[in-house]
Amino acid sequence: MFWQTTRFRIDLTVPKVMGIVNITPDSFSDGGRHGELSLALRHCEKLLADGADILDIGGESTRPGSPPVSIEDELARVLPVVREAMAFGVPISVDTQKTEVMRAVLDAGADIVNDIRALRAPGALEVVAAHPHCGICLMHMHGEPQTMHQAPMTGDVVSQVCDFLAARVALLVDAGVARDRITLDPGIGFGKTVEQNFALLARQQDAAPHGYPILAGWSRKSSLGSVTGLPVTDRMVPSVVAAVLAVRQGARVVRVHDVMETVAALKVSAAMQKQMTAL
């Protein structure tokens, strides 16, 4: 299984770790820490030294209740980092829901568009479809970031997520996008209850159309705080456990803050799995 991106054809036979680079003042976990270009690039270097395979750069917080960011502000935050990070020689993903930002970062050479709205913004699908090779991650989100925590989903969350993602994939394929450019994210924490998030983990492979790789983003999410009682600053261990469980349930990419710890845990899990397979 491969994920085709602008500059790289990523082998997903071994699960990949996507390191989070938040260039925002208000991210729920690490807002304000990497706002300056030099600090953001230093953080990128640390994530790569810790074992990250992909860097995911974002200039707008999507935590519950977060205010929207203007196109100009997001571009001012993201573009300089993307341009400099291209020199690191690894896939560069940009976490954005804005068509104008997608166009700008792809023009700058970014490898992946990671969109919480699954390309529902006007013109977004056409922008990525027109790009010859860029990778795409489509995520399921119920509601809007400003209000999604107030009215979460009802009913069978797994089937609804799968149906939504299947419909978005069909539109991309109809637009001529190759299947190997697409990964899918069930959207942990985006308009779901704690129980629904863990249902998505337990039935993760049913939450995405068959054959498409899954990207899982559990890192420091509030559901982990709900079941452990830990504040966001102390959720490294449950985040790592959730990443390992997600991979055991079929995820091919995990999006994380704590790269070194996640990489180490996945190596332990892989070593055990290798012996189980040999029995």
C-alpha cells in the first residue's frame, strides 16, 4: 500500500508517524509555542530527529470553540514554514480547510493537503484534483469547530462516518484523482462523544471505505482526558497507547505530538506482532 504525494510515494506497509507542527496562538495543546519561523523550524527538526516520517503544518486551531482565522493570517503563518521545511527532504503536509491556502501551499511544493472539511469548501476539490500528484487526507467532521462540542452526532457513528467518507472519495475519483493519493481520517473528537470516539477506534476499519488507508489522530484529545482524568499536558502516555491501538486496528498513519515516544512504542508493538506471525 502506497500514498502518492507531490514529491514522495510513501510506503505504508510500515505505519508512518506524522508529527504535528502547530503555528497557532490558540491550539488546544501547544498553541503559541512555535509561532515564530525559527521556532517552528526548530520544532520540525526535533520531530524529525525523534523519528517523524511526515510533518503536518497548521496555521489555524480547530479545537472546540476556536475562532476562525483569516486567509491572510493563515498564509502568513504557514507559507514561510512550508517553504523552508521543503528542504528537510520529507513529505510536508498542510492542515488547512481554506481553498486559497491549499492553492498557495501546493504552488509552493507541499506534498499533502490535510483537510478537516474533506474538501467541502468551494473550489477546494477542484484545486487538489488539478494538482498532478498531491496527497489528500479527507476527514469527517460533524458540525463546525466553533459549536461541534455542543451538539455531537447521534445514531450509529461508524456507518455515518463511512458513508460520508465514501461519498467524498467518489467525488474525488470522479474528478480524476487517483485512489493512491487518498487517505481517510474518521475525525476523532470532531463532533463526537467520548463513547463514539472509542467506537470509531474499536471498529476503525469499518469507518472507512474498503481499501483506503486510515490516518488516525488521537494525540492529547479530550476523550483521552475523559477516560483517564488527565489534563492535556499529561496525556502523552494515553496518546501513545491510543496510537498503538489505532495501528493495531489498521491505521497506516498516526498524527501525533509526542513523536519519539510513539515511534518507540510502535517498534515494540511491531516486534511482538512479528513473533506472533511467526508462530
